[in-house]
Amino acid sequence: MSLFVTELRRLAKRRVTRLLLVLLVLGLAGVATAFSFSSHKLSKEVVAAAQVEADHQYRQAVKDWERTVADCDAAKARGEATEERFGPNCGRDWQPQPEMFDPKWNLPYQFDFRAEFPTFIAVFAGAVALFAFIVGASFVGAEWSTGGMMNLLLWRPKRLAVLGTKMAALLTTVLGVTVVLGAFWTLAFWLIGRYRGTTVKVTAGVWRSIGLDGLRAVGIVLAIGAIAFALASLGRHTAMALGAAVAVFAISEIGIRIAVGVLSIPFGDRYVLSTYAQAWFMKQVKLFDYDACQFAKGQCEPAELLVTWQDSALVFGLGAAVVLVAAFWAMRKRDIA
Amino acid sequence: MTAVLEIEGLRKTYRSRKRGVRHALDGFDMRVEAGQVHGFLGPNGSGKTTTLRTLLGLIRPNGGRMALLGQELPRALPAVAGQVGAIVESPQFFPHFSARDTLGLLAQAGELPRQRVDEVLELVGLRDRAGERVKTYSLGMKQRLAVASALLKNPKLLILDEPANGLDPGGIREMRSLMRDLAAAGMTVVLSSHILGEIQLICDSVTIISLGRRVAYGPVDEVLAAHSQGAVRVRLEAVTDLPQAADTLSRAGVRVTTEADHLMLAGVDKPATVSRLLAERGLYVSELTPVAVDLESVFLELTATAPVPGQHRQVDQSTKVEGGWGA
């Protein structure tokens, strides 16, 4: 227990942890603040004004249409060719209709908590995952490269217990940061919805769904923190995790995309990690195989492949497990020189 | 006496596709008695640090036996680690933490009282600089911090790898005094150093390692005596008598080298014999001095690392022993 508390203290004392936490808080606060300015509460007066504007636009459009038809008729009477300029039948078939002028188009943007907050959960998870990745990698990477890990092992010569305790301290910290900031993030957007947008239809079911989205966000943040920690421990340097992240991104998002494109592999995006990240937050992603379509034979319903969040759990879970097992195996077997 | 540290037949082999097989430790033996200051000497690459790292569980050996404080390693290492303070190679600490933070975290991990941090900071002379970041420290100050971290546990066995590295002359003297005080208080100290004069001054016993094997061990004076080869310098009242004296001593089985104004004798067990032999021939001695060897010359001789004019000795280029002295 003393080691766990020590590692929590060590992590909290680290400059990179403090700096990144401040940047994370400022970044999230900045997004929420900027967003609160871009959203406007739709009062009855604003809605009525939008309706008046739409009516005005409709009447103006009818006037313009009537003038155009009259001009066409006059031109036709002068024996001029009108079809190219005014369309067939002098454009009489294109009379504006009231439903073409939706008052919504004249409304300012209003944040809808129920419909849009899940997207902001993904934004939040992305930011905190980046924090977890850098802090996780540097926490153990710097310990290795500065000799801190060796010093610690001279005090606690139980390698797996030391590495495991360090990781537990990291994940506990990341979990704490995620939960606390997540609560503030939710509160901030609920307040934006309440006072600068709308929170209608936010039922218990919606909150349950938001809770599940939040749990998935916590899961991905913890997984990324653990993977970064394991990679840095495996390479005994922070740069190992950062390098691996760049390599995975380059291979997955560029290399595989090019390869599946060249080889015309159906549903190529199922081999790309970002598809699974998307499915994790969106619950599912539908992939289409347009290459299977033969448009010459008419309309085509392309073949579909559904990637679900359960598939994502399998991919990320397996990836994390492999890296973690490798890191702990290396810790147990490799000499510390 | 009780052995605090025992190593028998320790082996560590590194295999590399490029460099092939290298035996860092090749059946190394070592024994340190309780309450001693023990010098651990060897040229660069001889296996000193590998030995210490293996002993402390950082490196897995390929064979051999090790025991600390009477308990077999590596099985009992977690149990004895609390009684062993160690610094291995150059001191390395997280650069952005202060000395107090660094020691405080170690003390907390070791469940030691917070006041112990201040005690060791005082002991190594870092009290007034304890709040500064380690990255602002000189090498000598980092070395003091390393020693402080090793002393934090108030260990029964203190293992220090090059503790005087980077210290100023005053610091070296302070370190020497500290080692003596610790040993006087009952702590066993294993000291690895290249400052052989220091080792000779403060150590009760030594182990010399070369190419992963022990080439000498024992109390310092015994090791020196064993390698003094009974050298004696002899001067006579009349320089002209030197050839006759040389002849007389040679006939008596003494190895003699004639210098301009004196004789150098080797293999003399009792200098009094020389005096008696010469007096019987009417040759009178004006000086009869046993020539003392120092640890440096013994070290250079045993490890074959003495510099040779015109040659550039490479690391690992050292003597190959077959069951060295005392082995």
C-alpha cells in the first residue's frame, strides 16, 4: 500500500503531469466556453421572428416568381426565345411554396443536449486519452531512462509488483481525472443546454445512454493509458510509446488504406483502427462495398458490413492485452542494466 | 567471523549475434565478513558492476550461489533488501525532483519515518541544498545524494559503487571518514572504487576481480605482503663492496639486482638473514629497507593493466588467470 501511495505522490509531483493537466483543463474549459457563446436560446420571440422572416422570404419569392413569369410572357409576345432563359412554360411550374421556407433556417444555432452531447463525450474522451497516453508513457519511460526504476527496485526487489503498482497508480489517477473532469464536462454542457440551448426530452433513458457512453469513454481512456505505459516500459523510454503511436497511425491510417485500395479489398476500412474507434463511440459503423455495384444495370444497394462497439472492444482489448503481457514478461525476464 | 556477503562460482554470460559469447562473470567468488570495510577492485569491464547488479537482483546470473546476510539469493532478496543500502554505478535521479522529494519518496516506499530523510541529508552535507532540483546539482552533489539514498534504510550492509566519483578532495576525505564511522557503528561496507589509495587507507579487506574472476582477496596487508615478493634495498658502507655482496647473496639463493649505489633483493623472507650473511664476509650494511608495495602496484600486476609505453590497452584487455592467488 505504501508503494501505491508513493507512486500516486510521485505521479502527482511530476511536472509533465501537472502541466498536461492544466492544459487539459484549460482546453476543455475553452471548448465549453466557446461553445456556450455559439449557442443561442430559442425564445418565443426568436422563433416568431424567424417565422416572420420566413413568411417575408416566401412573399418576396412569390413576387419575384410572378415578375419573372410576367417578363417571360412579355418576351414571348415579342417573339423572343424564352425557353433557355426562363425554362419551359415560363417557369410557371416552379412557383414557390410556403414549405420551402422553413423558419428553422432563420434561427440561430441552439445546442440540443439530448442529440449532441454524445458527440461531445467523444471529444472529451479524445482529449483525456491524449493526456493519459503522454502521462502514462512518460511516467514509466522517464523512470527507466533516469534510473528511477532501478533505484526503486533496489528498495522493492519485486519487479512485477513494482511495475503493477506503478500502473495501478497511473490508472487510478487517470480514472480520477476522467471522472472528475467528465462530471464537470457533463455539467458544463447541461448548463449550456439549459441556459443557452435546450435540454428537452432528456429522460432517464437518455441519462442512462449518456452514462453508458461515459463508461465507454472511461474504458478507452484507461486502455490507452495502459497501452502507453506498457509500450514505454517495454522500450524503457517514453519515446518508445510515442514512436509506436506514430507508427501505428501511419500503418493503419495510411499504409493499410493505400494497400486495401490498391488490392481492391472489400470493406477495407474494417482493417483500419479509426473505424473501431468510431464504432466504439457511435455504437456501430456501417461499411459499404460500392465496388460490388454495377450501376449499368440500374440502382444498386451496396453490400454492407456492420462494425459494432463489441468488435471495437475485442480489437482494443486484445491489443492492450498483448502489449501488457509483453511489458510484464519483459519486466520479469530482462536484465536491468 | 560471520559472512555478510557470500558469492561462489557466479557466472553471467552475454550472448550476442554480433559480438558472440562474452563471460562477464566466470566463476567469481567473493566473501565479506561482518563489520568490515571491504574494497572491491577491478579494471573497467572486469565484472564489478555486473557482480553488484546480480547481487541486487537487477541481473539474472547463469549460475553460482549468492547469499546476503546469511540468506540465499535471489529467493530471499525481498526479505533482506530492507537491510541492504546500495548505489550502483553513476547516481541517477529524476532531474526535476529535489533531493528532499527524491529521498522522501524512497522513504515512503520503504515505510521509513520522514525524519530519517533529514538525518541522512545532514550526514552527507546536503541539508542546505535539499530543496533544490537535482538537475542543478554537480556530480559530487549527486554522488552525496546517492549515498544518502543508500543510507536511508540504515542498512546492515552498504554497497557503494564508486562513491568518491566526482567528489572534491574535501568530499573524498569526508566520505572516507563517513565509511569509517559507519563501519565503527557495526555497518558492513562494500566499496568499489578506482581510487586505490583510498581503498588502501580505509578498507580492512579487498577482493580484486579481473575478466570476471577473482584474482586476489583477503585482508589488505596480507594481499600487499603476498605481492611484495620480499623486496629489500641494501646499501653498504663501501659502494665498491657491492659486487662481492651481490655474489654472496646470489649464492645464498637471493635474487639480486645491482644498481649504481645499492642492491635490490627479491625473495627475502627475513631481512636479518641478509645482514648476517654479509657480516660473515666482512661486508657491513648501512641501510637495509624492506620495500613496501602499494595496492595500486599489486592491482596493476594482478590485472595486467599497467600502461605500456607505445601501447593503447583496450577495455577487456587484462590478465587471464587460472585460479588466482587465494582462489
